[in-house]
Amino acid sequence: MGAHGVLGSEPESIDYSVHEAWNEATNVYLLVILVSFGLLMYARKNKRKIMRIFTLPPAAGSNPEPNFYDSLQKVRLRQQLEMYSLARKFEQQQGQTDSVQLSME
């Protein structure tokens, strides 16, 4: 009977912290599952609103680079036109001096 008395006093000395931690962990997992399920249902119902948040407007996403390159091309074109006009002026001046030289001879 002495052995039974020892076994009888054993349950009082069991450490319940493991059971409490397990209960808290399962509560957390259950909460995470419920929140995930709620978010999934919300996402199904409001799919267009959510997609609108993550998609950029086409004008805002594609404008900066083409504007930069367009302006760069315009600058190059302007430089080429200026060089062409300077060359034409120089050729005209050369033609006038040649005609003046010819007329003087």
C-alpha cells in the first residue's frame, strides 16, 4: 500500500506548464487559421479593390523613362539641326566669298 501512496501523491507534483504552453500554442494556431480564413473570404469578395491597390496606373508607371528618352532625343535632334544650320550658313558664306572673288578677278 506504501507504493500506492507514492503513486497517489505523484499527480500533485506533475508540472502543468507544458500543458499550458500547448494550450496557448493551439489557441494561437487556431487564431491564425481563423484570421487567415477571414482574410481569404474578404479577398474573394473584394478581389478588384485589392488588385487596384497593387497595380500601378499605366500613365504613372511608364511615363518617366520615355519622357527622359524623348527629351534626350529632342536635345540630340536640336543639336543636329543647329549643326546643320551652322554648316549651311558657313557654306553660304563660302559661296558668297567665292562669288566675290570670282567677280573681282
